[in-house]
Amino acid sequence: MNKREIKTAKLTVDGDTYQLPIVVGTEGEMAIDISTLRSRTGLITLDPGYANTGSCKSSITYMDGENGILRYRGIPIEQLAEHSTFRETAYLLINGELPTKQQLDQFSARLNDHSLIHEDMRYFFQNFPRLAHPMGILSSMVNALRAFYPEIPERSEEEEINITFSRLISKVRTMAAISYRISRGHKVVYPRHDLSYCANFLNMMFDTPVKPYQIDEDIVAALNVFWILHADHEQNCSTAAVRLVGSAKVNLYAAISAGICALWGPLHGGANQAVIEMLQHIYENGGDPVPFIKKAKDKNDPFRLMGFGHRVYKTYDPRVKIMKKMCIKTLKKLNIKDPLVDVAERLEETALKDPYFIDHHLYPNVDFYSGIFLRAIGIPIKMFTVMFAIGRLPGWISQWKESVDDPQWKLHRPRQVYIGKTKRDYIPIEQRKE
Ligand code: ACO
């Protein structure tokens, strides 16, 4: 029978059979709709880490982990990386269609309008301890945006939302650059209307009064690709956090701030920082990947190969091919000979031939080569995950928008199976045993 023709699943509990509808996606993915399960049977499902749970229907990003496919709004990632810009891809994700020239110009103008941050916010940046992690600073500052930009009742809801989207996409880039400048004790550089999104970021990061930053269009193009590759990845940990926090009807700044916190973790976006630290460590220990692969396979050792493995991809992550190519091209352009490229390539080659990695379907993920690229263009290691966050913002925004527009919207509130003590009485402190 054709998969699409299967309409229901049958569940038999203690002799009683229940029919559960099957939902079929446009690419033929199938899911059992269990939304009435508890009311009909008294049972819930248990799925730690939600590996088998679809939390929503979505029309934003399609991923096929078995075949290494990634598409935004139907368009293959390879085509977007080759032909689009980050700004255009952001528009596509949020609005569902590629913009016309006029729509793109309007979107760019809105981003320019919102690129500055409130001057009072600069005091916040100055008062974070010098060693504070930029992801902590970014999540706090994004949350603080709400205090500086409350809703204006005279605006329509649609107008308010569009302004908030543009404000976030534009200001996050400015805030990331400011936090870097202040951490270095350098003068803040303001955004410029005459520069593109990516060129503006590079200029705010690296321009100095004594040495004006020379915009290199090849580096600008590479940064566009980097951010396009990170722009969305359906229901990953940080996006799920944005949707979950957003489901409580909190403001968008708070929901995005939660996404930034989730992304910070080394099992998620923080892996790009962890990868470069691991590669550096391997390099400093002679560059031989074999002992590290052995450690990663040892179940008594918590070490894992960072930048390897993925919850959904059980084959090569399609973003890695593009990232690696772009990384090598950038190093060549900048005339940089980074020894970590050899370490990474040897590690990848050895792991991909190892039966453990083959049997566990462990392949490099997007973070494996991204750090080498970021380092080459001058981004400090502590800011790697911030770079990921800037890229993921359009995805978070579009997923949040889709969830609030969803007629089946519900507060996210999972259940649990309680395994603690059964009912017992309170014991006064003087009667408790030592
Ligand atoms: N190195 C060694 N073994 C690994 C690795 C790894 N990087 N990743 C998974 N495994 C093994 C696990 O030990 C486990 O083995 P077992 O079944 O024999 O016990 C098996 O593969 C499955 O691992 P899980 O952790 O259950 O798989 P999950 O889907 O939950 O993990 C994750 C995905 C968290 C990404 C994991 O592969 C990992 O920790 N990778 C390293 C961190 C990393 O690169 N994160 C970035 C992911 S991409 C992103 O978020 C942007």
C-alpha cells in the first residue's frame, strides 16, 4: 500500500483497540496523531529528548536526515548558498516567498532604520565583567530590548510585529559587534546605511580610527553563506525553546533570548567553539586523531568528537560540504595556512572509516569546519556561537511567527511519568533519624 494511503494506526490496550489518525506531510513524512490519546485511553506517550515526537506541523524547513537534504521553504540549501544573500534568505524564511526587488529594498531599508541601539544600552555592555561570555551578554541584551522598545498601542499588530522582526535582525548584529569592541576596550563603531548587512557587521567589528577596515567582497560573500547555512534547521533545541517559551505568550524578545541560551550549550550551537578547542588540543598533542577517536568510543570516557553526530542527520550533513568548500576558499583568499584544517581532515577521514562511527551513523555536522572559517576572518573563539545566533535569528523568528499564527496553537506543556515516592507523611524535624 502507498504510504500516503495509510489513514489510521491501530493501538490495542488491554484488549480495546483505538484508531489514531495519521498525518502525512507534503514530502510523505507520516506521524500518528496522539492528541486525543490521553482523553480516550488515560495513557500518555513517553519519549525522552522528543526524538520521536513531532511538536508541530511546519511549512518552513524540510530536512531529510537519511538522505542529507535541507530546504528552506522548498528551496535547496545548495541553491540558496550559491545564489542568495543572508538578508534575502531571512525574508524568505519569515515571509514564505523570495522577495521581489521592491520588497527586498523595503526590507533592507527597515533593517537600516533599526540598526542603531538605544544609547543607554551601551552602559549595560560596559558593565558586564570583561570575561563574561558573549552568549550570556547577548541573551541578556536581547531580553532587555523589550524594556527599551515597548509596544506602541497606536501601531497595528502587524506593523508592530514587522518592526520587531527588523529590529531584532538588525540590532542583534550591532549588539554582537558592540560587545566585541567593548570587550577589547575599543571604540564602538556605528552601523552605516551604505553597507550591506554582512559588510556592516564586519565593519563594526574591525574598523579602527587608525586603520579603516577594507571591505573585501569575497569575505562578505563567504559570511553571507555562513549565515545562510545557519538560518534555520526546523525543530532543533533552540528553536524548540523559542516555540516553548513563546507558547506562554511571552514577548518575542524573551522567547528569542531563551533560544540564545539554548544555543549556547556545547551539544548544540556551542559545539562550534568546542570543535576548535578540540582541534587545537589534538594539534598541540601531535595531531594524531587516533587516540581521540579511541577516547570518543570509550563508554567510560565522557569525551565525544565535537562537531560529529546529529539527532536527525544519519548521513553527511549537507551544510558541511558547502561550509568546508567555503572555508578552504576563504583561507586561500586570505593566504592563511591553518594547521587545524589538516587536523580536521585527518580526523574526519579516520572517523568515517571507523566501524563505531559507521555503525552509529556519525558524520561531521555544520560546526565541524565553521570555526576554522570564523577564525580565519578574525572572529574570536568566544564569539563563535554568537555568530551562529545571528544566523539562526530569522529561523527563530519565522518559527515563532508560525506558532502564534497556528490555529491549533496550544501552551506547550509536556507530561511526565512520575517515578518518585508514593504518598507518605511529613515527619517533624525532631523525630527524623540522623
Ligand atoms: N562522539 C562519539 N560518540 C557519539 C557522538 C560523538 N560526537 N555522538 C553520538 N555518539 C554516540 C553516543 O555515545 C551513542 O552511542 P551508544 O548508542 O553506543 O550509547 C550514540 O552515538 C547516540 O548518541 P546520542 O547522544 O543518543 O544521540 P543524539 O541524537 O541524542 O545526539 C548529538 C546528537 C547531541 C549532536 C551528539 O551526536 C553529540 O553529542 N555530538 C557532539 C556535539 C555536537 O557536535 N553538537 C552539535 C550538533 S549540530 C547543532 O546542534 C548545531
